[in-house]
Amino acid sequence: MNRERFNRRKKTRPIFLGDVQIGGNAPVIVQSMTCTDTRDVKTTVAQIKKLEEVGCEVVRVAVPDREAALALTEIKKQIAIPLVADIHFNYYLALLAIRMGVDGIRINPGNIRPEKIREIVKVAKPRDCVIRIGINAGSLEKDLFVKHGGPTAAALAESALRNVALLEDMGFTAIKLSLKSSDVPTMVEAYRAVSSQTDYPLHLGVTEAGSLLPAAIKSSIGIGILLYEGIGDTIRVSITGNPVSEIGVAYGILRAMNIRKIGPDIISCPTCGRCEIDLIKLTEEMERRLAGMKAYLKIALMGCVVNGPGEAAEADIGIAGGRGWGILFKKGQMIRKIKERDFVQVLLGEIEQLTGIRGQ
Ligand code: SF4
């Protein structure tokens, strides 16, 4: 692996969403978006609390109407992470959301006229409200669509830079950018293009990525390629379904790229004819029991003692199965023999000793 390339994270200018730094030397921040009706404060707050529990660091909520905007103050009061209001085309809702005290807004400039953006900036600036310029392939400005023959990567990048210039002209620099497309190569090329021309922090994501498996695949490829190249300051994995699952995938991507070490890194073998324990059940149960654990730990679940401990020598802790039993090992060293029916409890106990955290 070309380590030098990997380690060269692009330096961006820092901005602050509430007390969370994005860009600069901050870690890559994990975001999500609620799928509740924002007007329903109780349900929305409950979902945000669940997101917080599993490590979400910034949350966005849709603001489709005045009632949703008016709910923002109460939502913000009840949550611990920065709140971003997602505005589609109604600049009035952007103004209202900012006045309700959100930490940031996401606007799609293709849908809002420049003179209205000026009004948004006027209200956002004195309140330290961040503006995410959210360029989306589906709502590109018409002239750029015509010029580039569609929502190409170059068109998305030009749109982003045009809107950066617009905000800068108004003296506004608390900006982050996203250039989302459901087409992974377009998304990658758009972020690359814009990253080479600006140092504003970038919010990475593949939009409309589908349900859990396709979304995890598309996001891992799109976000992963860019992170590998040092591009990206905050990420969102968009999944059709409960957003809580977005966070696990997001941290999985960051762990796989050695960018942030958070949560259990479960290494399990694919099993083969040598496997004599129910490894699939064990793996699924451990994933479920450790979901949301923030401490980083490499846990190996291997099907046989012949290859298991050697193949997972770098794991903090692991089990290699025999017939109805297994060997507990730590950092490649065999510790003791345990019965298969005790695997989960023994592992949870050992993990608690190592991290101070008991799985569910
Ligand atoms: Fe097969 Fe053992 Fe390798 Fe698992 S660890 S795939 S059971 S050889």
C-alpha cells in the first residue's frame, strides 16, 4: 500500500458546528439524518438520542414547513450533538431555522435564487451558523446542466465553486461543501475536482444509495476512495431504513481505512470444511451484543484452531473453534479452552475486563 499517499490528508480550513470542529486537524466526523417527522419533537428526539448512543456526532433533520422549523428550538434543547436543518428550496424556512438556533443549515443553491441566499447569509453570519452548500446531481443549476451536458462531475464542481464565490462575496466563510450523486464514479470525480480548487471542508456521501447492503457497498467505495486520497472531513452513509445503521457502516469505513479507531472490529473467517462450530450464529450474536460499543477492540472469531489463531494474531482477543469447544486467545497467545455454549459469555466478560464495557 502506498502509505505516503494514504497518510496525506488534505488540510482544510476548520469550521465549527456548535462545538464540533469539521476540517483542519479534526478527525473525520460522522453524521446522519433523521427519518422522522420533524414536527413530531418527541419521536425525532428519541431517534436522535439513539443516533447519539451509537456515536453519531452531527445530526440533520428535514425542514419541509414552518411547523417543522418551529420545532427546532425544542429539539435542539433536548439533544447533545449539533443540529443541522435541511432546507430544500424555501429560503424563508432557512431564515426561520437559523433563528430557531440550529448550528448549521444545508441548502441546495440550485433551488434558491442568489438574492435569497444573500438574506440567508445576513441572518446566519451573526449567529455563527454554518452553511453547507449541498450540490446534488438531481437539482443542478440549469445553465450548468446545459453547459456540461448533464450533471457531470465537472458540472457539480463548478456549481459548488460558483456558490462558494457567491457566499465569499457576501463575506461568509463558515462553509462546507457536498457534491452528491448516486453514481459513485461521478461523486468521486466531483469531490476530487472541487478538492483541488478549494480548502473548504468537504462532507462526503453517496446519495440515494439504497438499502443497507447496496448503500454500504456504494458508500464504502465512494467515500473510501476519497478518504484514501486524503479527501473528506465529515461523512454520511445514506441508507434507506433506520439511520442508526448508518453510523455502524460509517465507523466501519473509517476503521477499515485506519482513520478512526472506534468500536468493535470483528474479524470472522468465512468458514470452510474445517469449521466445527456455529460461527455464523456466534458472529451475528457478538455483532448484536457489541453494537454501539465505542471502545476500539479487534475481536477475532475463527472457525478452527489450526489456522484461526495464526490468521488473527493481531486481534486483541479471539476464539478459534474445535468440535463443541474453542480456544480463547489474546494477541495470538492461547489462553484457555472453553465450551461452545459459553463462547458469548466468556467473550463478553473478557471484553469487559479489557474495556470496562459490558456488551448488551
Ligand atoms: Fe476454514 Fe479455519 Fe480458515 Fe475458518 S479459520 S476459513 S475454518 S481454515
